[in-house]
Amino acid sequence: MSSWRVTRLSTRCSQISRPVRRFSTEAPPVRVNSKRAAWIALGVAGTATLAYAGYDAYTKWRNIFPPEVRADLKLGIGAKHKGDLETSAYYKRKAWNTAITRPIEEFNAEPYLKITGIAVDLAGELEDEGDFKEAFAVYRSALDLVRGRPPEQLLSGRERLRAVSLAVKLGQLAPACDIPVQEEEKILVWAVEEMLKLLVDTHAGAPLDFTRLNLPKWLTRTDICVPLQELGDFYSRVGKMEYAVPLYLQGISLLVSDDGVPANMCQGAQLMNNVAELIIRGDPTDEKQQNAEFWAHKALSTLQHARQKTKEPIATCEQALAVALFNAGMLRELAGDPQKARSFFVSASKQSKSYGIEEAAKVAEEAIARVDANAKPP
């Protein structure tokens, strides 16, 4: 019988040996500027990100930075606009180094959001150029700046979210940058704890019900879920399933509801796939099989519900559906039901081809061929 785990062909930070993740627990990768998009979803797009609307965007936000900082920022933005990435990074690094030495009062309201916005912008460029270790160092410096501030300097909610987001980013890059797993765990645990503290404070200390959250405009359910999922992914990778599953379940409760946002529901379905994969690890038993199939089919039904609520296809949902169909097939194959398994694999292949998910289609076709070969009489 084939292994449940299927190797993905590309991963984040793959250029410097980021550990390979399993196709069965993730949607196929989004390739173009996925890191920058993830930052925006996670609430860390700083004011400096406005530079990417074009060089003229500088005039819209230049007055929020002291003159000593914005002079270099302007040069960096101009270089970026001209395609000179090396010069862009040079001047943005100068702006960052200057910003962290200026009196905090010069940045007025939410100063740490503004200052770390420069670091986010610089580190994002370094990532885009493949310099992941240097990007890690910049993100770490930004987080250290926020965490090391004088105690009398209280943070706004958005500044606290920025700190969590920086920690998550460090956790994401840690394996690729040869950071010890103990430090990676510490970073991600801090991110989860700080997010929960932030959530409690937004509810004035009242007991939390993840299915009925009243969130400010700057905080979304996805923001809350990302640290949970990243820590769950970490524990999944190091084999601590007993820690990973509760984190995924908490994420599911955040994202999935009858009146939920379709994109959130599809992300929740991806977490259901994660849970199914973790349950079936090790020696299969009837109980494991039953529980894993429960979550695999719950993922499929959640995706069906989410897709019915949208007029136009959502990439997250279509990718997650390909994964869920494949997983359902793998579970049926493990259960000794090749006919049903083949049906799921065929559906996974069609879904993948329909949305150009070549890797998923290839894996599904291989599974079909395997089932067919095993069905032939000796």
C-alpha cells in the first residue's frame, strides 16, 4: 500500500532547503508574490507598502516619517520603481537603520507600526531576491524593537498585531534559516499566546467564544487563525500530533460557520485535511480510519457549502477541493476499497486540471495508475 504522505514539488524558501511539506495537508502553492499577499492578510502590510503603487505614492505618506528617514525611503522607492533592487534595498536599509535611532515621538501615532513597516518592506524585498537569512535577521530586528520598547510605551491593537505577525514570519522562515527547533517553537508559541492576549483585550476580558467573536475592523478571523495553524504545522512536522490537532481544531472553529465567509470556510476545510492526515499517521486502526474519514468528508461538505455561496470561483476553495478529493481517495484505498478510491482520484484529477494545478493532477493520475495496476489479476 502506498504511503499516505505525498511530497510536494515546491515549498516556501525551497532555495535554502526548507523542509518539504505534504500535498495532502496543503493546497498547492500560489507562486506569484505569495509571501507579500500573506503579509497583507496577516495585518502586517506597513505604510511603506504603498511604494508598490508606484513612485508617486510617496507623496501620500511621506509626512508620517521624519525627514532623516524619508529621504532614504524616497531614494529606495525610486530605485524600486526603476527595477534597481540592489539600490532599493540599500536605501531602505539606511532608512531602517536611521528610523530605529530616532526619538519615538517623531513618528507620532502608532510609531511602531510605521517603523516596522520599513522593515517589513525591506525584508519582503530580500525574500523576493532569495536572501532569506538576511530577511530573517531584519524581521527579527523589527520584533526585538517592539518587544524591547520601554514599558511605559503602550502598543495599539494594530501594533500588537504587527508583533504577532513578525513572530509568525520568523517561524515560517526558521527551518529554511537553520534555526534550532527549540527556538522556532518558542517564537511560534509566543505568537499564539500574544494573539490570544490581544483577543481577550479586544473583548474587555470577557470569556471568549470563537464562534461568536466581535472583532475590530483591523482584526480578522484569519489573522487569529494563522498563528494557530503555523504552530500546528510545526508540531505536525516534529511529530507532536497531540499538540497539533487541538490547534487545528481551534482554527476550524474560528473559520467555519454556517454564515461564514466562503474563503474562510475553505481555509477551515484545509485544516480539516490536516486533522485527517494526522489521525491516520502510524499503524492504521479501524478507529483511526473512521475518524480520519469523518474529517476528510467534513472537509468535502464544507467546501461544497462554501462554493455554493459564491458566484465566482475562489482559488483557495478550488485548490482545497482538489486536496480533499485526493485525501478521500487515499483513505478509501487504505480501507481496501479501490473502486471508490479510484472515483475520488479521478475527481481530484479533473478538479486539478480544471484549475491548472499540475502537481496535484500528476499525483492523482499516479494514484489512478496504482489502483488500476493493483486491480489486475497476477
